[in-house]
Amino acid sequence: MAPRKEDASRFLPVTRTLATLTEAVTHCKGCPIHETATQAVFGEGDVRARLMMVGEQPGDHEDLAGRPFVGPAGKLLDQALTAAGITRETAYVTNVVKHFKFEPRGKRRIHQKPNAAEIFACTPWLVAEIEAVQPTVLVCLGSTAAQAILGKAFRVTTQRGEILKSPLVPKVPHVVATMHPSSLLRTPDPQTRELELARLIADLRVAAEILGSAATLTLQ
């Protein structure tokens, strides 16, 4: 018999508002990543945001600041959002995994991708967070977030920009996936980076168009 997988459910509060979740996650020991991370990094933004964006995990800057998407990838995301006609202040941003997983290399801390068990362990936090915000559109940033929300068979390279439904959070009407902004930062070729930025903006415009259509229907 396969060993029973453990997740972080036992650390979640009974009353699951964003405020109670944000406080409770600081005590989470649902997977080993918490042992080396500086702190848990929960989501932030408009508590009634119609647009929610989910990345993989906090990075070095986020781990130190205790806030999501405040490093170089966050700045690039802000640039793309502005170009797509979305303001960061009207959105809610978070990550699938709430602690920073890294490998020490001298004085640097190098990002390590969370494994399947770590993602599974942290998923209850993400589901509770999504249920608290109740977004109209959920944007998955990168393959880790996309596969956690849309299933392991999902391929962001071929299915990006499509409007889908999630078996994990079926109450969210629309889910769109795109590349994580950090992948653009790792692109050494300036022309390729500009092309990928344009594609990221185009995917975010899909989300913006859904929000615009939803607002029009509400007003009618």
C-alpha cells in the first residue's frame, strides 16, 4: 500500500478569511521548506479582486520582504499588466507554494523548483485563498501553477492563452495560463525576450477582455 500523503490542511484555521489565513500560514509546517525559508509569503492585493494571479513560489526578494512579486519578476509582471490595461492594485497575487525553496551557493540563494509532494502539501492554502477571494478570472503564471490548478497533463507552452475551467477550483468561471515572468528574465537574447513579453501581454489581455465582458453583462 502506498504511504498516505500529508498536506497542510491541519494548519488551516476553521474560519477561512484572508486575514485568518494570512495569520495561520505563519505557523505552517506542512512540508520541509519552512525549515530554511525566512517566512511564509501569503498573497496580497484587492480582497475582492475579480482577477487573481498565481505563480510558483516566492523568490529571494519575496522571502525577505514577506510579500509576493516584489522582485525583478514582479516588476516585469507590473509592466505587462499595465500594457494589458490592468492595474496591479485591482488584482490579487499569490503563489502555489508559500515558502521559498532554494539551494545555498556561496552568499547567494538559488531558486529550486518545489517537488510534487511539496506542491500537494501547500495546495489547501491555495484553494482556501481562492475561495476567500472568489475571482472571476484566475491567471496561472508558469507551468507549476498551471499544472497545480489545471492538472498535470496541462502544457503551458501549447495551451497558454486558452480560457479553461479548473477541476481544483470549479467555482472559478475562467482560468488562463501564461509563462511566468521570471522565465523572460532568464532569456539572454533581447529579441526573444521582447517577443515573449509581447506574448505575456497578449495572454493577460485575454484575462482583461473577460473582465471587461463580465462587467458589461453586469451593467446590462
